Amino acid sequence: MSATLAPPPAAASDASADEPALQTRALRVWYGASLALRDVDLDVPRHRITALIGPSGCGKSTLLRCFNRMNDLVPDARVEGDVRFDGVSIVGPKVDAVTLRRRVGMVFQKPNPFPKSIYNNIAWGARINGYRGDMDELVERSLRRAALWDEVREKLHRSGLDLSGGQQQRLCIARTLAVEPEVILMDEPCSALDPISTARVEDLMEDLKDDYTIVIVTHNMQQARRVSDVTACLMPDVEAGGGRRTGVLVEVSPTDVLFTNPVDPRTEAYITGRVG
Amino acid sequence: MPPPLANTTPDAPLLDPDDPWRGQSRLSAVAEFVAPILLALCGLVTVLTTLGILAVLVVQSVEFFAAAGIGVGDFLFGLELRPGARPPRFGVLPLVWGTFLIAFGASCVALPIGLLSAIYLSEYAPRGVRAVLKPTLELLAGVPSIVYGYLALLLVTPALKAALEPLGLRVDHFNAVSACLVVGMMIVPSVSSLSEDVLSAVPQGLREAAYGLGATKFEVSTRIVLPAGLSGVAAAFILAVGRAVGETMAVVLAAGTMARFTLNPLTSVETMTTYIIQVVGGEASYGSPKYLSLFAVGLTLFAITLALNVLSNLVLRRYREVYR
């Protein structure tokens, strides 16, 4: 079931800086009998921001959720083909999805802090992963990294739900950073936020990309243009799916190229607003 | 200043015979008028019933205190219940104790089983299993309580005897333990069904967030979902305890009717409800203090279950506020 990738990884930990952080080959995702994503071959470069764009129902989020095995939570989802993280396949029952998810963190569309204190929102992930270091220090470091510390330092023991939407989303980012992942997946992280909060999250992403590989799903093409280095455009392919929409990857290019000089006519139609 | 509005009283009748839009039918206008009254009356029935019951209980209780010549304090804090003695003693505490013993014991059975099965149903069970198991569990709530009483008498008590008497423990034919066991089983569906609703209602986003941080299913279930739904689970539990407190038939068959303070659950006890049954079924003459005492006991029971229901609602309201 796994397509071979060349060259085969000698040792996962020796992943060089040039090697893509995430790769998919011949990736197909099924939800029950309907094919949601077909034949995706994508390389996600390390320490860059990769944007996944495309109209609704094109499989952007489905693709994103392959990178941390989140599709496992959907009862009848099935993944075929190969997905590699640092050159190691993460498809199939032998992969420890729990360990993978600590290394590939995720930020969701709707801010979803736990109904716990701000402090415990950050500390929770570290505790379950057996963190033995100085928890106060980790909480402060994570909140500072997410540009939230100055706003919450006086109220760390108030509920995370008392924060504004934008602050909640930065709290969720801080919570993800606290378990020290290598990759951060963001599923439309700003779609529930106002423009000022959105700008703050975008600044934060820019700041984080030196240390993390970021993949962001966005409906907002301006956002993809502003923040990403590489953009992948997905489109629903209606004919192939027998009436159901099946997502296909139509183009991957450096962001400035994709938005100024797209190769595929479908990409051009989408970014000029004629489709989707 | 804007010009005055023109008089818009129509010259022609509103209904043009050629207009295909005939407007509301006359019947719907009647329904619009009658429906709220009818619905309000139906709603009122329950309120009036409650108030009526309360009124009867209060009036008869006052009569009881007059007839028995005892004060409210003697009743509420009296340690002896001997209506046949001279002078008769009407202390309600032995009944409160019996009720508490049964409710506590039943909780010890129902809380773990109900809660764990709720967690299983909401977090672990595959959809097919859940579709079968949940209705089956709720079916358990439909079994008449007297059947549970027989179960205690014919199955649980003999089993207890077989298990404990070789160890030198005397098991009475009527005993509190078997009442606790069957009443506990009886209220498991209340705990599990309501708890399961509450746990399932915990937003999926919280589970995904926890999984995304590298949590295992057990960690997500016990450290995110359960705490998030805890007040709902508590409300379910309090409601179930209320049922255990009010349960009669199963208890009378399992635990008998011996009003006393005992820490030994292998002997017979009497609860408030079983006392009422005993008095009604006995030879106490109408209007006698013994007969009237059942209203005072009923009022006490009413107050306790009402308090439990109010408490449950308060807890549940707090839970709803978390995800407003």
C-alpha cells in the first residue's frame, strides 16, 4: 500500500534541513464509500509556512488531518497511499498516533480552550506527556512565544473561556507550543477572529516559522498570500467522484509564483474569483 | 415637518373574490385563540396537583401534631418510632436513617456502574454497540419496581445467605444489603443515560484539542470529557438518588419494615416510604395519631426529594453556563 519514496530514509533523526518535513504520495482518503481526496503528492518544506487553499469541500482539512492522524477519530475514514513525517511513514496501524500528535501539533478553526484555567490549559498537554521540568517556566515560555503573556500574566488562574476569541486562539497556539512539536497544523485558525486578532495571529506565525514547520488551511486567499511561502491549491473534481466531490491537488508553487503566474487554469480560475 | 399620512381605510372589501390568496381560515383563528388557553390549562394541572398534594400533606400534618400532642422538634429529631407504645413515640429519625442507608448503599452500586457505562457508551462504544446498548439500558428503567423486589427476595437474599452465612454472618430474610443492590441496579439507567447525554454533549472540539496534544483515549475521557461534564453527571446522580429515596415496592420486599437504628446492613430496616405502606396496610384507625403520622412522614419525604431535585437543577444550570 505504500509508494516508495526516493531516497529511502537512512535514519529518521538525521533528517536534513533540505528534506521535506512532510510528504504525501498517492494519498487517497475515503469517508465510507465516498472518496474525499485523490492521488495527492505533496512535499511540505521544513521551517516554512505552507498554505492549503481551495474552495469548500476540496479536501483541504482532510489533507491537513492526515498529517497528525486526526482522521482516525472519524469512524469510517480510510487512508491509502503514503504519508511521511521526517521521512518515516505515518500511515497504518503500526504507527503510534499518540506520539505522532505530540510532535505534529494542531490549532483548530474554532478556538477550543479547555474549560480549565489559563495555566492548566498550557500545562495539561505537558503533564499527560510526562513533562518533568519546571512547569511555571514552561507555561510562561509558551505564553510569551504565543504573544499572550503580557495580557494574561495577572490572571493565569482564571478560566481560559474568559478570554476574548483572539486571545483564546493564541492560548490554543500556546497550548500547542507547550508540548514542543516540530510541525504546527492550522485549520483555518483565523476564520472565527476579527481582523485585528487575525493580524496578531499572522504576525505570530511569521515569528514561529524559524522554529516550526507550519501548514495552514485557509479560505482567505489574501491570508495565504500574506503569510505563506508555498501554496498548494486543491480543487473538487466532481466528475471523478460519481457526483460526490473528490479533492485533487492541482498545483503547488512558491506563493508569489502561484498568485502571479499560475500554471494550472483551475488555479487561475480560483484565485481570480471565477470559481469557488 | 413631514406631511400627514393619507387615510388608508380601504374602500373595497379586503377579500377580493377573485384573489387566490384567501388568507387565514376561520378555523385557524379559533385555534389561535383556544390553543394557548388549552395548553396553559394542561400545564396548570401539574402545578395544581403539586400544590394540592402539598396542601393535603401540610393540613394533615398539622392535625397529626395536634392529635399526637408532640412538637415538630420531637418528630424531626425523635430517636424512637413506636406508634403502638404508651405513650406512642413518633420520632422520624429511624426512618430517615433507613432511607439514608438504602439511598447510600444504592448509590454505591449505581454511581460506579452508571458512570463507567456512561463513559463507555459516550467515548468507547462503536456506533453499532451503542445503538443496541443504550436502549437496552433504558429498558431496565421500565421494569416495574415490584419485580426488583421479587428479585431481591428470591435471588439476591438467598445468594447473600449462601455467600455470607458460611463466614458466620447472619443474614436476615429481609435485609438492607439486598435492597441496596436491587435499588442500585434500578437507578443505574437514570445515572448512565443522563450522564451519557451530558458526556456526549461535551464539544467534539475539546476532544480533538486533547488528542492533538498527544493524549490517549483514556486521558481524553477521564481528564477532559469527564471534568467538562462533571456537574451534569452530578446532577444525574442526585436525581437518581432522589429516585432511590422515593422507592417503595422494591425496598419493602427486600428490606422489610423494622424501624431502627442499625449499622448492620444485613438486618431489616424501615424507610419513610415503607413506613407509609405499613401504616396504610395496617389496622390504624382513620384519624388516629398513627394514621395521621404518615402525612408528616410523607411531608418530610416530599421535602427531601424536592430538595434533591432543586439541587440537581441548580447543578445542571451551572453546567449549562460553562458552554453558553
